[in-house]
Amino acid sequence: MLRSANGLRRALPGRRGSPRNRGSASVLKAFRHRSFTVLWTGLFFYRAGFWIGLLTFQLMVARLTDNSPWMLGLLSSFSSIPMLLVTPFVGVVADRFDRKRLIVANQAGMGIAAAVMSYMVITGRADSVAMVFGFAIVFGIGLAFAMPVNHAAVANSVPPEDLRSAVSINSIGLNLARIGGPALAGPILALWGPGGTFALWAVGALAGAVAISMIRLRPYQPEEDTLGVIARMRQGIDYVRERPTIVRGLAMASMVTVFGSAYMAVLPVVVYDTLGGSDQTFTTMIMLIGLGAMLGAFAAGSGRLPLNMSTITWGAVAFGVAEALFGLTGTVWASMILVTVAGGLNFFLLTCLTTLVQTLAPEAKRGRVMSLFVLAWGGLFPVGTLVLGALGEVITTPYALAVFGSVLVAYSLWAHPGRRPVKSTSRHASP
């Protein structure tokens, strides 16, 4: 992962707009700072725990509803829709209040909620779909609150000269947790069951809260204004609208999330119903997605491809093709190859997009800019899963995946900007 992060730094825009600035500081420099190392570690386990918990919810709902694609899509919507409603307001909060205290309070609260869920599962009381959906909403609210604050706090954990290093490593960790978390869920579920996964997340979240409470973040001075919450939100939106590179990045992140990442929500249906697989097949698929994620990290960090919208859109075309073929193939071995490719491309795209937007965001508006990215990255996820689940009920899940992949391919080809390198950070870094 650190090799990939080092390569990703070389792909970042340089001061003169070059995709490779050999004079840039090493991406690993951020790990010299104890505050960043502790923060990154605590956030990684918190994020991985959320995705492990979401996968556990999926398995519980699949068993309670006889693998209903509609109910699985609805579950993902319930866990992700808070991002759509809460995140824009959290961006304002992240730019106005102590970010470390916000993170500690959030992680402690989610650790307690995970402990309660573990107790309910172990005692056999989590036996209804309504209860699972209720806890999924609680966890979704916690993640929606955490994401913009976490992005903004990363910038305060290192001195300004190491910001690009911290942004790159945080981007890798964010998406590695999203893919690697479910990959770890298989062995954990096999050993300890659903109750064990929530107990593990509770321990990780609470331990992270304690560790992060002991670090020091670089002092942050909010903008001095008398604007209200809505006016500050509008100020952040106006800033983004004036920067076409960020707009294109947010649009692509939205399409990748809605028409690409949503395939994860119906993975149990593909494995058990389409392929006639077993629990071992499902676990293998999850692990292969994790393997693909690591390959995607190496590709994103190789430095051989420039970090521009042309590279990203061609990656989205390949992702759409892989998703469509994954839906249509009826053999286990071909599905395993395609799900590995899809996991790698998903990770590659979201890592590049996260790094692009985070690097171009100024500190005074970082919370609000990143809240818009989180909105595209996670807030729209329930839209994709809900539509995919409903479409799967009508035309079957394999054809629904083919339709989603085709839409992503069509949009990417339409939006392809040509080979235009990302504009210099220095040009966009001022408020």
C-alpha cells in the first residue's frame, strides 16, 4: 500500500501543472508525524469496521428475506441515505468547530452503537428486518458525520509542506477500507459470526477514539464571517462551481458510485442465485475484491498514468465493461476474474478522484468542498443500490448489472475531455 501511495504522489499535479513533479516531497513524509499516523490508523479501522458491519447487515437481511434483491438494495439505501441528507451540513460544522473533538465524539458514539448491536445479535434479539434497518440508519448517520470532518482533520495533522503527502495516504486508506473491510468480513464471520463482527468494530472504534483524543492537531482558524449555515453551504458550492476540474471530478465520482459501486449491494444475489454458489464462494468473491483493490492501488500509484480526467474516464469505461460482463457471465471462474477486475478499477477510480478533489480544496473551505465529494461518493450510493435492486426484481439482477455497466460506459465516453492534465494546485488553492 505504501508503494502505491508513493507512486500516487508522483502522479499528483505539480506546481507547474505537470502530472509528475520530481521535486515534490515523498508521500511517506506524512508518517513522520505522530499525529497523522495515529489519526490515519484510527480512521482506517473505523472505516473498515463500517464496511464490515454493512456486509454483515447484508447477510442478515439476505437470510431474513430469502435473498430479496429489493430488500438488499433498500438496506444499502437506508445505510447510505444519511450522507445525502446530513453531509452538506456537516461540511459547515467541520469548518467552524474543533475537528479532533468532533472525531472523538463520533467514534465513541459509533463504538457504543456497535456494542449494543453485538449484544442484540448474540442474545438472539436481532431477528427482524426492521431492527437491522434501524441500526443501519444509525451507522449511516455516524459515517455521514465522520467523512467531511475526517477529510478536513487530515489537513491539520501535518504541516502545510506535507499536506500533499497526507492527502495521498488518506485517499489510499479511505478506499482501501471500503474494499478491504468487506474482504476481512468473510474470515471474521466464519470464526465469530455476526455478533463478533460488531463486537470487533466496537473495540476498534472506542480504541481509536481514545488514541485520537491524545494527539495534537495543527491550530485551525475558521473564516471570520457572520454567515448562517445555509449561506456557508452556498459559499462552498459557489467555490466549486468556479473550478471546472473539481466539477468534472465530482460528476464522475457520482456516476462511478451510482452505476458502478452499487454492484456490491447485490453480490449475495449473484453468488447464491445466479451462480448457485455457497458461503465459501461468497467469501472468496469478497477476498478477490480485496485483491483487486490492492492491484488498483498499485495501478493508481505507479506514476505511469497521469492523474487527469482522461485517465479517469477511460478507467470508468473499463469498470463499466467489467461490471456488465460480471452480471452476464454464468460461470464461477469467470465471475471471480471479473469481480477482481471490477474491485481494482473501483478502487483505482475513487482513489484518484479523492486525491484530486482533496488536493485542490483550500483549508478554509476544505470541509465544505469535501462534503460535496462525500455526497457524490457515498450520498448517492443509496440511489444506485435502490434502483439496481428494483431493476433486478423486474429484469433479473444479471441484466440489471449489464444495464448499469452500459450506462457508466456511455457516460464516460460522452464526458471524455481528451488528454488534459489536471490544473496546478496553486491556481485553485486560494479561497
